[in-house]
Amino acid sequence: MRAHLLAMCAAAGMPLAGFYYCPHAPIGAGQVEQAGCRCRKPRPGLLLDAAGQHGIDLRRSWMVGDILDDVEAGRRAECRTILIDNGNETEWVVSRLRVPDYCAPDLGVACRLLVAESRAADGVPA
């Protein structure tokens, strides 16, 4: 998967600065895996690690995902969030940390939203 993602990004002219994943398996439905694991979503450990290693300002960053655990991880890391509502979320357990800033039907719409938001933040007309 890593090699495929690197190749896709390179083909689009977008080098991938890092590749992060949680190696811990969940122990059961609705439970967080191994004690001490800080990297499995909805925990923000991987986002915090990437930010530290690459000098990323998470308050100016976005977490885009297709389940509410992604949204919660982004919120915990102080990112803005977009939920791609493509049917992958099945539990819909909502809390303050699990409400996205935006919802999009697919990644293309999410990307257009990000570009528009970035331009607005930089004072560039739409």
C-alpha cells in the first residue's frame, strides 16, 4: 500500500513526506486496542508525530476521513475536519469531538472545499 500511495502521489507531482499507520489491532468492537497505544484513531498520536517530525501547524491543517474516528482524531489534534460521507461510517456515535467542520460526498468535493478554504484564509478571491 505504501509503495502504491507513493507512486500515485509522485505521478500527481505531490511528494509524500511521510507514511504513518498504527500497528496495533483493535481488541473488540468499540474498544481501543492495546493499553498505552496512542496512535490508533480516534487518538491523535500519528497526527502529532507527523506534525512534530515535519514542522506542521495542526491548527492550520485538515484531517479528512470517512469515519467519525478520523474526525475525532483530527479534532483532538486541533485540526479542522471533513467527513467524506460515503457510507463507510456505520456506528454514528456522535459527540462534541465527532462533529466535522464539513461533510463531503467524495474526495473530489473535499479537495475543492480545501482549496476554497485555503484561498479564503489567504485572502485570495474565489
